[in-house]
Amino acid sequence: MVARLLCGLAAAWLMAVAPVARAEQAQAIPPLPLQQVAEHIWFVQGQAALGSPANRNFISNAGFIVTRDGVVVVDALGSPDLARALLAAIRSVTDQPVRFVIVTHYHADHIYGLQVFKEQGATIIARQEGREYLNSETAQRRLEASRQELAPWVDARTHLVPADRWLDADTTLTVGGEHLQLRHVGPAHTPEDLAVFVESSRVLFAGDLVFRGRVPYVGTADSQAWIAALSGLIDLKPVVIVPGHGALSREPLADLTLTRDYLQYLRKSMAEAAANLEPFEDAYARTDWSAFEHLPLFGVANRINAYNTYLLMEQAGR
């Protein structure tokens, strides 16, 4: 009886202090510095790093377009508290409600803030291919791991949020006179990759097809389709690119080409090794990486990118 009473008191205490702790945690996040992209477009830039409690999982970019009929947000950042900070940044620019959130792809650093915008009544839009990942054990395991590795920013209250509109074809979203082309550019970084092209200003939100100023995370992506998708984005002739990671690009051709050249180099060097039955470690040590080794996260990402590409090319050659 005493034990049961103590447990009840402990639970009541936690319920009482949780809102206070939550408020203190939210106050711990400094304002997100806004960068203006065009007349009615802004974005926030995440760090070129791996997610950690120290950086609050603020490692990806997000942006928003202000129209006379509401705000369209592109991606929701890597935690609910970051999303609240993004919402505060939006409120510093406009009182218009957030009407839509477009998800470029369902990776953790872009989606853990979705629940905040959903609570605000926003409609979430994503490509239908994202359903498979969202409903997978992989997504659930990643969330459980993030609750441990990224606490207190990702915790038991953080949950996965599905889209309200799952797109199965390219479309144009028109809001307040702004025409936004929503283009499926996957399978590339992910099967559901979605790019957003703002016609009036020729601003391209490229998602993780473009990692500016750092080595991209390739993983098990279809790098050949990724290269083709980058060529398609080059054909759009954007004036400005908001990448999924890294600084704003006002030299779109150079930055699209850098990512494409890196992927092409991975495929070429690892294809030769696989065709010659050369062990991966020997091939990796022999390959000249000097054109890319100066980029941030090279030491973290390049070896696994090369290894996954080696396996891909090995399988393709069978």
C-alpha cells in the first residue's frame, strides 16, 4: 500500500513538473537566425555536423514562403522544440497562418518537428513513397534511438507524423498567387525525394539532393538516379538554391555540379574496383580523394559512401 502510494505521488509530481521543465527546455533554444532568400522567402541553416544533444539535432535546413493567403513551410527540422523556434521565426516576419508543410523526404532531421505544425492546423504534403519508410520498423527503431541519443530534444512525446496529402504525380501548389512546382526527383537520396520550385523568384528548395559545402550522405541511395535528378534540376535554371544541408547557393550550377561530380566519381572509382575484383579496402586506399577530402564531414561520410557504392556496383556487375 505504501509503495503504491509513493508511486502515485511520484507520478503526480512528474505530471506537475513536466510542463515547467518543458517550458524551460523550450526557452533554452536560442532564436533561429533567419536568412532572406528572396522577397517573400526565408530559411534557417543547420550545422554541418552529426545530430547531437549539443546542437539539438539542428543539422538540416528549413525554409518558408510567405503569401497573402498564408505561409508554406519546407521541412520541419529535427525536433519539436526546433520546430517551435522555427514557428517563432516565422511569427517575427508575418502573422499569416502556416497553411502547408512540404516534406522533401522522411529523414529524421527533417521531420521530427512536424507534429508542431500539425498542431497548428497545417496540411502536410509529401510523396507517397514516404509511406513505406514511415510505416517501417527502421523508422520506429530510429525514433527510439533518437529518444536516447538526442534527449531532451527528442523524447517520448516526439512521434512520427504522416502526410495529409500523399502525392503520386508532380503538381503545382498555388497559394496566395504564388505557384510552387512540387517535383518528384527520387528515387535518389530517398525514394520520396521532393523538390520545390518557386516560379516567381526561381528559388529551388532541393532537399537532400544537394549538400552544399559538405560531403553528402549517400547511404544505400540509387546514385545513378540521383545523378539524373541533378541534371533535371540543372535544366530548371534556378537563380537560388536552398539545399537540404549547407549554405544558400547563389551559384546553382556550381553546387549542383559539385554534388553530381562527387556521385559520379564514387561510381567510377568503385565500379573499376568491383569489376577487377579488387578488395574494397585496397580500392579505397588507392583512390585519389583529394578533390573532396577538404569538405566538411568527409572523414565521417566518405568511407561508408564509398563502401555502399562498391556493393552497389558489385551487384550491378553480376
